[in-house]
Amino acid sequence: MKLTLTGRHFEITSHLRQHVETKAAKLEHLTDHPIEGGIVLSHDHVNEVAEGNIHLSHTVLTARAEDPDVYAAVNELVDRLEVQLRRHFDKIQSRKRKAPEPPPAD
């Protein structure tokens, strides 16, 4: 997974970068195609904000999560992106043609 990690107005530590990369690797197991994405971490007045997007062939999935703890915000963001990614690939699978069912045997 090609991941771009950006921090707005604060430094991203190596431990935080490792945490984001391990959580984002969970998304890569859902597809066979390579995934490109970006995560932006910023600080709001009260909460830490994590915004992310995933670029697929003709679709862009986006999500946003807020929490007082930056690690919890990243976890929530990855969970939301995982739900969207599963829904996207389930939709693709349901659109594929299926073999006709054989007539019932009497």
C-alpha cells in the first residue's frame, strides 16, 4: 500500500507513523489491487482529527474521525475506511453475472 502520511501543525513521531502503517496494512488485505491513499493528522481546538482517503481505479473513498487521543482517531478512521472498502468490493461482486440456476428436479 502506498500511503502518504501528513501532519498539520505538529510533528509525526516514528511510533505514531508505525501505528498508522500497521493499521492501514489491514486495508491492503481486502483487495488484490494495490491501494494508494493518504492520511492527514491535525489538531482541532479540542480533538485530534484524522482524515483519510483511498484512491481506487474510478472511486475515491474518504473518511474523517475525531477523538481526544490521536491513536484512537486513527483506529476509528481505519475502521470507517474498512467498512467503505468492503461495501465497495461487495457491490462490485454483486454486479457480476452469475450462472443461471438449474431447474428444480421433480
